[in-house]
Amino acid sequence: MQCSDALPLIHEYLDGDLEGADAVELKKHLLACPACNKLFKQMEQTEACIRLLPKTPVPSDLTARIMGNIPAKKKRREGWLKWLRTHPALSVASVFLLVMATSFLSLWDQDRDMVVKGASLDQVVIQGDTVIIPQGHTVQGDLTVKRGKVQVDGNVEGNVTVIDGSYNLASTAYISGHVNSVDQTLEWIWYKVNEVFSWVTP
Ligand SMILES: [Zn+2]
């Protein structure tokens, strides 16, 4: 048992809630670990002192006074800024998404040329704005084409992603993965978000 595991068990033990295997494990640790043993003794003494204190009766109207001091639920609609202040974690997430979306949008606006991404681009032929995978050629891994046309006559051992473009699969085409066609900026952002999340959570 680790010291960090022992501390909550000491609390439970002093509260009289610890039984069975946990109690045995705690006793073993206290015998083996001088630091926790000391802490245990100190807490036990503190508990004993508290128990010796005279008991003060609770005023009979205590519940009513506490309940009376709880502010009534506000009916007014909370402002956006107030919401941000009370949900700091969500605010960070929305700002993050906003920044991400903005940077994707600016990327989108900046480059207008065709982009081809893949592991084995020696297997493809590029003619103008068309990426051709000729018959008999095999692209190993994923192929991504942005702002272009894809003509698959050969094989792709992976996924084909076409962003803001088009694709044509010949009868001889073989694609082991999926063909994704993403045509609009928003869809593309959504696609990137999904990609980021599938990358974060394997
Ligand atoms: Zn310990």
C-alpha cells in the first residue's frame, strides 16, 4: 500500500467506517511505515480531543435560518459574460474551438493551390489539377487531395480524402479504406475537429 492510499483509509478508520480487507491492509501499512503511523497517532489524538469537547446543543431554528438565507433562484436570464465567468472550463473549450476554426478558415483563404498529401507520391501522376493513380500503381497509406480532382485507376492501401474537389473511381480502382469527400469549409473544419479528436483519443 502507498502512503497516499493509507491517508483516506485512516480517515475512514477513525470514523469507524473501515472493515475487512482494507482494515487489515491499513494495519499492515501502519506497522511498516513510521511516517503514516505517526500521522495516525496524531489524528487519533485529535479525534479523542474533539470527542472530549462539551457538546453544544444545536439551536432548534438552525435549519429554518439556513434555508432562509439561501438566495431565491434568480428568474432573470443570466448574461453571456456571467455565464463565461461561471463556466471557466467551458469558456476555455469554446475559445479553443473558436481559435481553431479561425485558423482553419484563414488557412483556407490563404492557399488556393492544389495540395496533395500522401506517403508514396511517386506512385501518382499529376496533370494540371488532376491527381491520377494509374492502373497497376499502388499508393501505400492515405492520400489527401485539397482543391483538385482525383482519378483512381490503380490501388490505394489506405483512405482517400478529397477536400473541396472531386474524385472518380475507375472499374480497375481498388481502395482498401474509405473515400471521404469534403466540399465545404465548415464540413472541412468538422472533419479536422474529428481528426484531432480521433488522434487525441486513440
Ligand atoms: Zn506510509
